[in-house]
Amino acid sequence: MHILKKTQSEIWADRSGYHVLTYAEEGFSPLDIYGRPMGINKEQQIAFCNSINQRFETGSLFPRAAISAVPRALIRDSQDANALASHITDFLKANIQTIKATKIICDFRTPRVADFVVEAIEAAMKCSYAAIIDEVVIVE
């Protein structure tokens, strides 16, 4: 598996070949940036975010859209790499069972990606559920 760091500009043209993993926040956020071109409107974003954040569980819009998200609090209110890695692992488990994506874009910018986020992604990608992943792009 390759873990790469790229800017949004560098991955934008090829994004359709990836599944996006981000955090559940509507408005001007990574979820909106990737979701709108995939046909996810504001009302759908709000419902998706509310569902994830109220349950404090990782969720996915798959198969409607190639987007999954972790709870917002893991990125905005905490700097706990282990908690974030656990939720990323939950996504990886769902991915290997259902989604089957081999390329993942991790976009957790707020507006920059924090060091604990990179640590969490790298830790989660060592689990057995990451076996089918060929490439992970961390958006900087």
C-alpha cells in the first residue's frame, strides 16, 4: 500500500477513482467539496452529518456516493489519534465487507490536516482490514 500526501489540486482530476473518507460536517467542508459533484445536496449532507454525529459512529453514503465520514468531534473537538484510528478502522471494516474500494482519499483538513490525523491514518492502515487498499491519499 502506498500512502501519499497531495494537495486537492493534485488529486481533483482523478478523484472519481477513489472513495473519500472525511469528517461529518456540512457547509464549506470536505464533505461538501466532494459531495456536491456526486449529487449530494445540502439537505442530504445535513441528514448524513446528523446521523453520524448523533450516533458517534462512522457512516457512509455508499452506494449512492463514494463518501464515508467519521464524527466531526474526532477532528474538531479532540486530538485523540487512537480514537480517530478506531473510527478509520471501522470504515476499513465496512470497506472490505461492502464498499470494496482500493483507493482512498482521506481529507480531514480544517483547513490544514493536523499531525494527529496523519498519525491516526497511518496507524489504522496497519490493520488487517486495510488489506485490499492499494493507495491512500492524505489531502494536505
